[in-house]
Amino acid sequence: MVKVVGVRFKKVGKIYYFDPCDFDIELNDFVIVETARGIEFGVVAVGPKFIEEEEIVSPLKNVLRIAEDKDFIVHRENMKLAKAAHKICEEKVELHNLEMKIIDVEYTFDNNKIIFYFTADGRIDFRNLVKDLAAIFKTRIELRQIGVRDEAKMLGGLGPCGKPCCCIQFLGDFEPVSIKMAKEQNLSLNPSKISGLCGRLMCCLKYEEEAYEDAHSRMPNLGDIVITEVGAGTIVYTYTLLETVKVRVALEDGSEDVFKYPIKDIKLTGERDSSFLNSLKRSGDSSDNM
């Protein structure tokens, strides 16, 4: 077991583990750490704990010190410099007529490097831009292309729900989201209804996916023939989270009616209503569950 602390460098950024050495570090302390790209200023997001060596990305870097007053001054000054560098870089991008958008600028704590984050539709030849920036700032320059999800995370904003985007509140990492999740949750497949500010599928589709998968594993399918208290019938609609179905039953007088049952009150026959399934296909709904 190895003692570590988890440090973040951005408000809702990824957490990286560091060796706390002999410092008395607590949650939410600001620290100066050694990273692969130089000395950085971060906040302790995970207090001291012991983890298995297999969970560590070697080599484990050290916490150099708990942040002092002078470190906060340097950090604030770097943030001011970053804003100025952002404007200068935008002017140079326009000068070189490059089809790219500068999203954010970040100084390493020791001013050893300036990182410019940008978005673009394809590959950009920014070699001349890097030369110009290096001549101006007299330090190492890195241009890093990011995706639209990362852009939304950096810029922030309100989601379709009216609340701040999840990615700027608590999502440290983006998890894969698929259109299958929207289908399983019986949501509208209209892109404007299930897309976030970034234009990609909303991250919140992932939140209830496990619950829906568990419920689907117990639910019968549309078109299944089942036995109910009033006779045999065909499942014509399903309510996944309620674990309830609508069953169309042929009555003794020759008429039909639809009844609602919890799945525990029906019995599967193992047969399917082919005429109902064919009507679904003709209507363009070939899915098993609604």
C-alpha cells in the first residue's frame, strides 16, 4: 500500500495522485507539486489515503510544499498573464489566417511553458504561429487541440435543464454516451432534445443507464403473448421503470380492451403475436421495447 493525495489543477479537472512526503496535508489544501510538464499549483481533492501500487501511474511524483502566500501571488499573476496571452494569440491566429478558435490559455506555475487550447474542424499547420508566440513570450509553447466536450467544460454555460453543465460542476472525466441509451430510456431521438451545449449527446443519459438496463432485463417485449387475469393478450406498451405493461386482450363478447398490469401479475407464454409485430414494422418501430 502507498500513501497518496489526489490533486486537481482545474476546478473540475482530472485527479492525479502524488506522494505527500512528510507534509501534514488535508483536504482542500493548496499545494505545489512536481508534474511531467513542470511545477504546478493545485488543490487537494482527495485527502491522504492508502491505495494499491497497481492504481498508481509510475513514477509517483512528490508534493513539493503546501502553498504559501508567495505561491498564491504567483498563481494569480499567471492567471493575468494567461488572459493577456489569450488576446495576443487570437491576433496572431487572425494574422496567419488559421481556421482555429483559441479556447483557453494556461501558464505552468514555474512559467516554463504556456499551453494554448484550441478547437478546429481538422488538422492545422500552426508551425509559424508557434514561432511567433515563442518569439513574443520567450518560453516553451504548446498548442493543444481539444474536442467540443472539452470546450464546453472550459467555457461553461447552462444546459437544456436550465442548470450549469454537469461537466463544469462535478464530471472529472467524460464517459461514453450512445444513442442506444436514449432509445432504452424512451426519449425523443430528436438531436435538439438529447444534445448538450457541445452538440454531443447529453452526459446525463449515462446516469440512469444502469437502472434501465436492470429493469429491461426483467421486462417482457412488445408483441409477447401473456396470460392475465382476464385471459390471454398481447403486450402493446411497456413502462420500464414502473415495471408495468399494457396488454391488449380479446374479450368473450368479441371486443378488445387494453389493461395495465405490473409484470409480476402476468405470465409469459413464450409466444409472440406476429400480426402485432408486423404492424410495428410497418409503422417504423422495430424495437422490442418502447
